[in-house]
Amino acid sequence: MSRAKLSEGSVVLNLQHLKGWTLSDCKQFIERELAFKDFRAAWAFMNKVAEKAEALDHHPNWSNVYNRVHISLTTHDSGGLSELDFALAHHIDDLLDNQNS
Ligand code: H2B
């Protein structure tokens, strides 16, 4: 998968296939804020995302406060958003869907 920076049009198209993610004002990040039952649930989720990030060699910028996780995705190597950011975002959404089923 390519780390090349996507055009603004491609970013907008890709975003339409994601729910709950927003584009930052500078247009270099897509972001999502999540809330879990407690810290343990948040940390378990972060561990699962970390596995996928390693497999993709593509890593989130994120922070955690107790049950909340803020995720911000960008491609540092290209100075913008790439296919990898959207692939990771979709994977994160799949993990969330599966934990609720
Ligand atoms: N993660 C993210 N989000 N962006 C990158 O450009 C990136 C990465 N580059 N993970 C990878 C690692 C690169 O530094 C290594 C050397 O492949």
C-alpha cells in the first residue's frame, strides 16, 4: 500500500466511506475520539490497534485518558494523508464493530 500523499479530492472521497472520523483544519490528519467502559477496555483496544499498526508499519498518533482514546492518523513520511491512514482507520472501525457484536 502506498505512503504517497493523497490529493484533497481523494481525501474527501475516502472520508465519505468512514463514519465518526473528521478531517483536521490543517487537512493533514483524520481524527476520532473513542470512549470505553473503563481503562482496561481502552487499553485492550489499543493493544489490538498496535498489532495492526505493526503489521502495516503504520502507527497512530494517539493519547489515552482513563476510558478515552483520541486517535489522529497521518503519514509522516509524506506530510499528509495516504491510503495507509484510511486502511488503518477502517481496521479500527472493524475492531470497534466486532467488540460490540
Ligand atoms: N507511521 C506513520 N503514521 N507514518 C509514517 O510515515 C510512518 C509510520 N513511517 N510508521 C514508517 C513507520 C517509517 O518510519 C518506517 C521506517 O517504515
